[in-house]
Amino acid sequence: MASPTRRTVVTTALATAAAGAFLPSQTAAASDTAAASPAARHHRTRALRRAHAHNDYLHPHPLHDALAHGFTSVEADIFLVDGELLVAHEATDLDPSRTLASLYLDPLLARVRANHGTVHPGYRDQVQLLIDIKTDGAAAYLELDRQLRHYRRMLTSYHHGRVRLGAITPVISGDRAARVPMEAQSTRYAFYDGRPEDLGTAAGASFVPLISSSWTDDFSWLGAGPFPAAERDKLRALVAAAHRGGQRIRFWATPDTPGPEREALWTELLAAGVDHLNTDDLAGLERFLRTHDR
């Protein structure tokens, strides 16, 4: 199903090479960006390697709206309820019909089959599915692992020290208790969303390909006025440290209200080489990246 380049196997002995497999490519297939319905538009939209759909499941058409705007990373929050993985931000919003499989895994599998091994036509890098476990971290992960095995042909996997790239890379965030069963596995179909303390650790990108952090935990600047030089230096040092280890980096809780402050902050993130820009405004980030991330 995957192309020969995505079937390349890398060993953990080659730590840098293995980690680097998770870094986004510097190219993406060019195509028209004419507006249309999600189903019609995905065949013509150039993939945006830095676009991350935060709380993706809150959009009118989960997954499909993000892909129609060219996004290459989407985020879904999950709860384990009576043996099923339900997608919602709060427990009060749970709906038994909104499962991870029905909203994400099954549609992604259909896309990969229709596009001969890729999510976006012509886009040969991995699309990230960031799965935020809200509660019961260890138990929810074990059920998630059981379900992911049914989709393993399209997934990036880890097997006895080797990483095999697929069309989709699941990354597990949220309840940190999921880390324990994940680290114990010799074969898995998901990876771990680390924190700044995971930069340069022995776990490496074969376990922690993504480093995420709250913007407001590390920085006071929210886009108004000049970016303080010390904070710019700190941002670039964090990005450089992640990239040295073959890891990607993302900040949540960045300002997301349309306006000059958001654009100023996005501009600094782009200039620093941050790998994923976080938003709930799909059209707004698409416009920004198509203008500024050439």
C-alpha cells in the first residue's frame, strides 16, 4: 500500500536517520486551491506540511474539512466508554455514534486506498493523527492499540527497534499514563507526544517524534509589539534542539483570534522553523501558509 520510499526501514542504531524520518519534507505536490466541498476539493489542494487542526472534531465535517484545506495534522480527543473510543472534548459531549474509528480511522483508510497509498494525492510524507487521551490513559491506550492493529497497513509502525513509515502516523497525547504500556511494547502502531524535557533523551524520535508545549508556559509575548529578543532566542533554541534529535515541535495555546497579533506570532513561529502551527481556524491558517510558507 505504501510507496517504496515509505517502506524504508531504519534501525535505532542509526538514531539520527531513524529520527529524521519523522521530520516533514520540504516539498509538497502543487495543485489548484479552488474552493469547493470537502469531497470535491481534496483532489486539488496542495498539502500544507505545517498545518495542525486543533480540536478537529468540532468542525462541521471532522477530518474532511481539515484535509480539504490541505492540513497534514489533525487532533482528536478520546474517552474510553464501555470498551469504545468516543471522540469529544468534554465527557458531557459524548455521543456513542462519534467513535474514533468512524470519524477518523475509517475515512483515512478510504482516502489512502483511493489515493494509492497517500492521504493527499501526490503528498508522500506522513499525515499525523494526534490522539489526545482525556482519561484512563493506560486502559484507553490498550484499546486504541487493539483498534490500530486493524489499520496497520496504512500506519507508521515500530517493531523491535525499527521504524517503518506509513501514510498515517498516530501520536498519543493527553493522559501521561499511556506512556507506560507504550514503552513496554516491542511492536506498536503509535508514537508518543513528548514535552520539552524529552528533548535529546534516550527515548529518541523512534518513541517521541513530537515535542509539544503550551506557548504561555514558555513565552509571555502574544503577538503585540516586538518579540522580545530573549524569547526569540529561546524559541529558536527549542526548535534547534528538537531538530537535532530528529523531532518535530508544536505549541498549543497560541493566540487564535484573527488579527495582526496572531499573524505576527505565526510569522515568528514560521521563521523559527516550528513544525506544526496550531489552529481552530482552518481557512485562516490555510491563507497564511499559502502566502508565507513557500
